[in-house]
Amino acid sequence: MYKTVMMKPHDHVAIALAAIPEGAVVHVICDSQTYTVQLKDGIEFGHKFAVVPIAEGQDILKYGEVIGVALSDIEIGSHVHVHNVEGKRGRGDKLGDSVKP
Amino acid sequence: MTASNHKFWGYRRADGQVGVRNHVLILPTITCATQAARQITELVHGTVSFIHQHGCAQVGVDYEQTFRTYAGMGMNPNVYGVVVLGLGCETHQARSVAQDIARTGKPVEVVSIQDEGGTLMAIAQGAKIAARMVQDASAQLRELCDFSELMIGTECGGSDACSGISANPAVGVVSDRIVDAGGTAILAETTELIGAEHLLAKRAVDDKVSKRVYEVIAAMENRAFHMGVDIRTGNPSPGNIRGGLTTLEEKSLGAANKSGSRPLQELIDYAQRPSRKGLVWMDTPGHDIEQLTGMVAGGAQIVLFTTGRGTPTGSPIAPVIKIATNTPIFQKMSENIDMNAGTIIDGAESITSVGERIFDEIASVASGKLTKAEILKQHDFGIWRIGPTF
């Protein structure tokens, strides 16, 4: 059985505490809830996967707090990382030229 | 002699502060004097110094911040005495820095390369003074001191997804223990608290501190806005991202765990000495060495440094206890990393238990046990510059 951790009950993601191959079924436990997830991608040690479906544009929760926003729809069991999540803070690239010196 | 709970063996200074080391610091106030300073450390046992590129053609708040950093390094209680080494014509005058340090009552002397008539005479003069100070320092005995006299810096660098689960929460336990013992714990790296500021503002002792939390966060975030870039191009770093951290907010929420759960007493400027005990936040960037230098210049005698990717970081004057967030990196870089919090990930140990081990290690290191970074002479130093060089 592959080790995982999910920080808070309302989180959308869990963390792999071992490399987990694509197609493996994992049981993620957080408080009294258990999520049974079949992984759609191989997940490296320390990386995240979705435990619930996440819609494009939706805020993503970890530690019970917002860690970013989904760039596309993310299915249960998919790798959640820089390819489908962007940060909401420190986004100087999203401002017009007006604020640049 | 062994250190018991809440006690350690330290060096009492003239101003009442306590050092955990007894260094003689060769302090170059200008980049032009750093090579001569390094030469003195080659000649005289028991001396330390650092290389840097600052100290001239600086103005305004940038001048002040660099000045405060130099003076703070000299004033840190881990330093027995200081030889301040200048060139002579620089903006950051050795004599002015020495005057600030002298307020602590510790031995301070000034050597100027231009006044001495060149590098070799300056080295000889500095070495003569340093040799005398080192012998005096060696005659000082450690005495039993209380944990309430400790100021502990906390830092994470080379973070991975385990940082926020294992080592940072364990350091949070230690932070609470230090605060409960009457000491001071420094939280820093403002950049890596962007996205977690609301959690810390809620713990502020009053509205003024809470307001400052949002101000320093806004100032840091504005720097990214003014550069027109996504802060993620630099933070989280490529190594953080390979370690599983996706956004700055995610990194910040993990980093904030180092602060434990006690009230936030004040928010201080870079390299400023806290005016209150308990948990304080120093406004520093996330850059490991600039943050470390700011905390040590602010008076931290020991720094706790968590790392997931592995790092050699150390300070010339403060022991840095490095703590691995995962067992594989602890095993891979054991020459650099002192302790393993990866046991939490492995399911072998609780967060509290690791926190207790770190707390005990602080007593040992404060009493003289050397850290890996000290043994490897990892004498890192970097100033957070907030203005251009002219």
C-alpha cells in the first residue's frame, strides 16, 4: 500500500509519500474520511494528486487554504502541479504596463 | 559538564547578553578590505570573517540597512571582540561601525588600509590586535545560562513538499518551546509568507502589528508587480518545483508552520534587534543567505534551518542546525545536515518528538557542540540590498 498524506478534510489534493505508478489504487485517509483514488498519472515522491474533481478556474485547497487556481479541469487521480495550476500571488506578469517603472 | 533542560553553558558579555560562541570577528566594512580580512583569519586561530561586495557608493535606506547589518554582526553576543577593517575612503566608515559595536562594551578596534600604508601593514596590524583578543577570549569561562536568554532564528531553504509536513511543523514545536521558556524565536522570509499572511495577522498581539504584516507582504509582492513578472519564475525555485511545490502560496503555507502557534509580538526591519521577547517576524527576502545574515545581525545566537533538497548553509558567527525534511536527503547529504525530521514522513516519529529532539540539540549546540556547517567552515554572508549602487 502506497503512503499518502492529506493535510485538511476540505483539501482537493493529497501528497504521495512514495513514488506511485500510474493506475495504482490508493486509499487516502484524512480525519474520518477515506478517498479511494485510481491514479491517472505516475506521481513522484512529494507531488500532489487530485482526490476530488477540480474545475478550470477553481481555487485549489491544501492545508485548508488556497494554493492556486486550476488552469484546466483536473480529474480525480491526476497529477496536480505547474502544468495545470498557477499561483494567484506575485503575478506581475498579469498587470498592464501601467505599474511598471 | 552537561546542559540540563532550559539551561546551557554560554559566554556572558559586558552588556548582559549571552553568546554561545566566543569568536573574534574581523569585520570588513568595505569590499576592498575583505581579502585582507580573510588573510588575517589565515594567520590567527579563533578568528572569523566573511566576503562581501558592499560598503561603498550606497545611499539612504540602502546605506542604513547595510550599516545596520555590519554593526549587528559585530554586536551579536557570539562575538567576543571585533577588529573593524576599512579601506579609508568608503561610505561605510569603519570607525562609525566600530562606535556602534563599542556600545555593547566588547573590545573593538579599527584598522584602515589607507592609514596603515597598504594591505600588508593592515594585515599585520589587524593580526596583532586579533591575536591579543583571541588569547583574552580563550581565558573566558562558560557559565550556566537560561533559555530565556536565547534568540533562535528559523529558516527553510531548498524546500520540498515534505517541508510543510515534517521539519517545519517540528521547528514550530521548538519555536513554541523557546517562547514558553521566555526566549525569542524569529520568523522571517517575508516572500515565503505571501499567501499565509492572514494566518499570522490573526496571531498579532495588536492591530499595529497586524497592519504591519499586511504592509510588508504588500511591499514584497509589489516588487514582483513592478518587475512585471510572475514571482514563480524565481520562487518557488526549480528545485522546489521538482520537489513537488507548485506555487508560492503552497510554499508559504508550509513555511509558516515554522512559527508554531504563539502570538506574534512585533514585526521588525531587516537586521534589526527585536525589542520584545516571544515570537517576532523579521522582514527579509526568501533568499537563504540574506535571510540568515539578517537574523544573525539582529542578534540570533543559533539558527534552525530546514531543508528538503539539501544545503550547506552556515554563518561565520552563529551555529546553523540543519534539519532534513525527508530521510533520503538526510542520508545523501549527512555531511551537511545535522538532524532528520524525515522520520515523521516515515511514520517512525511524531512531530512533537522531533521537536523535543531539536530542543535538546539546541542546548548541546549552545553549550559548544559544533554543527556540520561550522566544521566545514561554511561562512556564508549576504546583505539584502534595497537600493542601487551609485
